[in-house]
Amino acid sequence: MRILHKTSSLTLYIPEPIEDSAAQLFDTGISAGFPSPTEDFSQERLSLDEELVKNKETTFYARVSGQSMIGAGLDDNDLLVIDRSLEPENNKIAVCFLDGEFTVKRLRVTKDETWLQPENPNYPIINITEDNNFLIWGIVTNVIKKV
């Protein structure tokens, strides 16, 4: 991946496809309960780009920096998959450009107002007004985590 833009809260990346980068997929699922017999597993190749990226020309990755979205499962250093072709809607998680900085928050949209809602009670809800320099940059479709 190549870095597109970096701020204190997000680093945006452009995905660069790698040929033959598919990993092994065990298609029957991995049990989180009782173990499953190994002979039930079938193997095939899986490309995460094909699985996670629906619109290749409009999809970017960004690394999260901060704790404002931990309640939505977005933790510091997680990698977001962002699609710029998707329409912003109420309750979607969006990457926004707000007053010179990128941020990721949940959209709260009514007929007359727009808010950016963090998913951590230690952070304030941001009411967007016409005084703000504001742009919804893209919609988060997936998150990639390290364990």
C-alpha cells in the first residue's frame, strides 16, 4: 500500500494489488465451540481484495489513530476499508474531512442537521454547522484487526 495522506487521526492508503496474493481459505468455517473433524475442511484460495473491496477505483485503506470509535469495534491501529462511491446515510460509519483534519465517526443525519457521533462516551458529539469546512470523504465498509 502507498500512503496517500497522513494526519494526526488517520493515515490514508491507496491499495496496490499484488498478483498471486491470495491465501488459503478453509471454506467450512473454524469452530468457535466444539472442535470440528479436520477431514471436513476443503481448501481454496481467497483474495482479501476480492472479498473486501467491491469498487476498486474508489476504495482506500486508512489506519485508525485514537479511541473515539472503540464502541463500534474500531480500535487504535485498526485498518479501515473505505469506499468513496457509497452514499452517506444515517448511522453509517464515515471518514470525514472536518476543519482541516480527517476523522472517523458515525453519521447522524436528520432533515435539517448532521452530527458526527463518536462511539466512546469520553468524546463529544460534533454538530456540523455551515461554519465548518466539512466533507464526507467515504463510508467504512470493513475493519481489519490484529489479534
